[in-house]
Amino acid sequence: MSDFFEQLTDVCHSLLYDNESLMYYLKVRRGLTDQTIKTYKLGAFPEKMADLYLKYDMDPVELRERGILWNADQSQFQFYPLVIPIRDVDGKVIAIGARTLLSDKKRKKLGIPKYRNSVYKKTSYLFGLDRAVRAIRESNKAFVVEGYFDAIMAHQKDILNVVATSGTIFAERQMIILSRYTSNICLLFDNDEPGRISAKKVMDVRSDAEGVNLDYDFTPRGYKDLDEYLRKDGNINLLREERIDFDDIEIETLW
């Protein structure tokens, strides 16, 4: 694999520091420290996507082949200025995720999701695993969360044995990858209907997996996700509140 995404990450990370609105979003709205921003090499796309090759010496052919640009300066990422590098377990950037800062109203009007990523095998990777491996081994437990920022904020709070599914349901391949480092895996999904449904699907299919102790929990009620809970000084040790009985969820809502 070429170093294309490493180069893209470096370019976008350098651009971030000149983007006041994104720095405000990350530091004030998301509560990230300068060190966290640097550690994860979060980045910003240029306002004109063509600048990636016109100003920053990236190969225009590879930009098209990798799906970053379609042609000229048209791109699937034109509404997604915030760049989140996705790494393999060795820390090599193998893809990028990107987030829009448009309001939910504008986003829904345009019919676009909150996040978009370059093409890669999502079920073969776990976001943040490169940073979490040592803590997972030492604690003999891994927490699996739903979003990039859930994992990033957990790591910032020194809760290091946390990885994210990168926008997919927790797949068998991902469980196998984690089982290399621990036999104890806890799904820590959002405490809302989609989160409970996702957890039920995983538990129904994989709760009897050989050699893996698969468990589930949810962020406390009143918090959107783990990121929000931790930003408000929540402690992961307090997460084990009242369990939700999957048998009480109407089966019609699950599929």
C-alpha cells in the first residue's frame, strides 16, 4: 500500500491550524486538547479541494483513484471539512473519515450523512485500536463504542481500552481481531433505540462465540453518547447502571 493516506493526513493536519472554525469546533465544542488533536492528527480539507494537487503536491490521478476527488475540484467530501485519519493496528493510516459541520436541518435537506469515509474494509479495522492495544492487554478487557469521538474522548480521559466500530455494527471479523488481545469484550453503545437495537443484533448472533466473553452496557440515560458523558466529567466506572432487558424491546422495531 502506498503512503497516499499518510501524505493526505499530513497535508490536512497542517491546514487545520489555519482553520479557525474547525479549531473552535474541536477545542470548544468537542473539548479536545491540543495534544489530542496532534496525537490523532485531525485535519481540515482545503476550501478548494483542487488545492490538494494545485498547492500541496498531491498526485491528482491518485486523488481520483482513491475517491477523494471526482474531477477538477468536485469531491464527495465537499461538505465534510473535518478529516479523521483511520489507522490499522500498527498505526499506519489506511483511510480517512470526515465529518460535516452543517446543521442537522441543512444536512437532511441535502440528504447527506453526518460522516463520510474513503473506501476501505470497515469490518477489518477498529478505530483507535493502535492506541488501545496495550491498555486492552493490561486490563484484559475492551470496550467497543459507536463513534470516532467516543473513542477519542475516552482516550483523552485516560480510558485507553476503548475502540470504535467506525460506523458499522460490530462484525465477527472485528471481534476476532479484538480476541487476539482479550477474551473480554463489552459493547458500550449509545443509550437510545438504535444503540439498543445494534447491541441486541450483535448479542443475538455472537454471544456464544467460542472463547469470547461478550457483554453489553449503555451510556447513562440523558446523555447522547459516551463522548458527551465523558465531556461532562462522567466516569466509566459509573456506567453500570440499570440493565435494559432485550426481551422487553418490541421485536418489530429490530429489523
